[in-house]
Amino acid sequence: MDPLVWAVVCCFAMVVAVVVEMLTPSFGLLTVLAVGLSFASIYFGFQSSQPAGFWMVAANIALLPAAFVLAMHFMKHSPLLHRKDIQASVPTAESIPNSAAPPVPELATLIGQEGKAITPLRPAGKAAFGDYRVDVVTEGKFVDSGAVVKVLRLRGGIVVVEPVA
């Protein structure tokens, strides 16, 4: 085949590789392939004739930004770009009717209450306050499972407890 045909084929394949690279995660493999195809198209262009080689240089300079614009056009419809829409469609415990999970109490209402450690607190674990299971933390003390604990305070969204003697 004529080297000019190979130059045009390599140039077209470079555009395809750039578009596919932007739409799929290939960790740069398609970028390396696109750069190689670009150099190959220029090489084959110069193998055909010097003016054809310069035309291939110009074509590569013009087609690379065009490939990015084409990829951005297709990216509007890509599921990677609409990840928020996908995450919004995931059901939550509140959206499922007759959910078996009990409602979570306001953590501030737990201050001063006593409960029972469900898991060993080393220093973090779970404790039950009435019907509610809450993630809790001690102030560095290890507490055995089944021990009675009292809520001291909230530190951000963390419930701090101490064992009741």
C-alpha cells in the first residue's frame, strides 16, 4: 500500500484513540497509542513525499484539538459525567417502605443517658440506648461488652461515653 494511505489511516486512528481515551479509563495507554499513531502518520507522510509529510504535520496539529472537542461532545452523554444522577437513584433506608431500621435519635438527647455496650469498646464500638444502637467512643478506656455506659458529651457527631462504676 502507498505510504500516504497508511499516513491517513494512522491519523484517523489517532483521533479515535484520543476520543476513546477521554471516554474510558485506560490509564494513559490509549494516549501513548495516539501519540505513536500521530508520529507514524507523519513518518508515512514523509515516506510518500515531503509536501505530504508537512500536510500530515498540519493535519495532526488540527485534528488533535478537534478530537478533544469531539470527545467533549460525546462526554455529555457519558455515564461517568452523570455520576451524581446515578448516586441519587440509590435508595436510602428512609425511601424504602417498611424499613426494618429503627429511626436514629437526635444525638443531643442522649447526653446523660445510660446504656449498654453491645460490643467491646476499645475505645470505639457500639452501645444500645433503649431501642437505638449508636457508635460510641470512650476517652481511652477499654470497656467490656455488656457493661453499662453513660453519655458524657458529643464531640462533633461522635458520642463520648464512660463506664458506670
